[in-house]
Amino acid sequence: ARVRRITAPNPGFMTGPGTNSYLIGEGEDIAIIDPGPAIPAHIDALLAEAQNSGQRIRWLLATHTHNDHSPAAAAIRQKTGAELIGRPPPEQGNQDRQFLPGRIPANGERLAIAGCSLLAIDTPGHASNQVVYLLEEESMLFTGDPVMQGSTVVISPPDGNMIDYLDSLRAAQALDAAWIAPGHGFLIADARTAIDRIIRHRLEREAKVLQALRSLGSGTLEELVVKAYDEVPATVHPVARRSLHAHLIKLQAEGRATKAGERWS
């Protein structure tokens, strides 16, 4: 009863059916988690949903500032005066530079907004400024991109970090939510099991990366991706190289891989 989902019309390889925006609250004042991309039709749909329900958008929360999650906030704020909540964009990467929150929640802070209690947890890894929000009344975890329905997320250095990502997944898992409301796709039941599946998949991929290193002796990202991601189409390899790079940086930090020039061993 406290949650409505409107999916932006930006389907694609990286976004699945599109970016999910969630309207939170039952009373006169409501919040939006991840306003989404700055697509006029999507912005109009969010504003119309609130207006038709006789509600006012008072808060705009972003899980992170990738360009498919937060840019609509600027236009909605201009029309409603809503407060921006989340973390500002990091310096590196293709980020929404207009998302400058007036309120930055502390890790573990409970936000009393829209008649609900939202627990904010820092979960860097996919993005360094990633936050997940647990709607405690519904035991529903809004994850943005760290957990997506039907696929794994790309970890793209330097802003993306595989060590942080795995740690963040475990932190989200410890919340033991009944439901995950992802940034892309549909509701996921049993958050603990779903996140465990993602962690297991990442560690299996890491094992394949190590196997590729041992098989080749040394290799560039272009050479290693062919072996470490041999089950995915070659057209996906340019994207897979980003997560491969993140795995290699993790292995290097753990003393299990080394780099000389462009070659990894």
C-alpha cells in the first residue's frame, strides 16, 4: 500500500525494462526513490501520478547518481520544491552533476519521511556513492543497481570497486528484507537468498578469472575476457571487460594477481 512503481521508458541492454522510480507513502506528502532519467514523458508520469492521487512530492531520494537514476530530480524539484536526499556525485565517471542533495543521510540513519521509516545503508561498489533504503514497514529493500532482477550489475573501475561491492552485498543481506525492489526489473522475494546467489556468481566468476590467468600465463584485458567470459557473446565483451578489470584489481589487492604494463599475471 505504501509503494507504487513507475518504470521509465528507457529499456535497453544496461537498463532491462527501464529504470524503476518508486513513489513512497500513503498520505498527502510522498517521496520518490530514484526519480530516473530526464525523459520528459517519465517526469510527466511521476508528476501526474502524484497530482491524480491528490498528493505532493516532498522528497526525492537517489540510490546513486548514474544518469539513468537521478537526473529527473532537477525538473521535479523545480516544479515541486522537493528536498533532495542522497549522496553527491563523485568526481570520476559519467555522473549526474546536478544532483546536489540538501540532506546526506549518515550510514545507518533512519529517515522519517512520507509517514514511513527508511533505513539508509551505504553500499559502495557499483557506484562509490551508492545507498540502499529499507522501508521498514514493508520489509522492502530499494537497491538501485547492486541487486537487479534477471542480471548482474557491471562494476566499472575506478568508481566501481569489487571488494566494496561484495562487502556491500553482505551488508544488504544482513538486513534480511522480505522483498527487494530493484532499480531495474521486478520485485524479488527473499532478499537473503537472492543476494547469496549474486555473491556466489561473483566468486565463481573470480575463479574463472584466476583460471584464465593460469592458462595464459599473462594477458591483457582483451585476451583475458575471451577466456573468463567465454559463455557470453563477443558483443558483450566490451562491457564484461569493465567487471573483469574490477576482479583483477581485487585479486591484485589480495596479492593473487600482478600487473606489468597492460598485462596481468
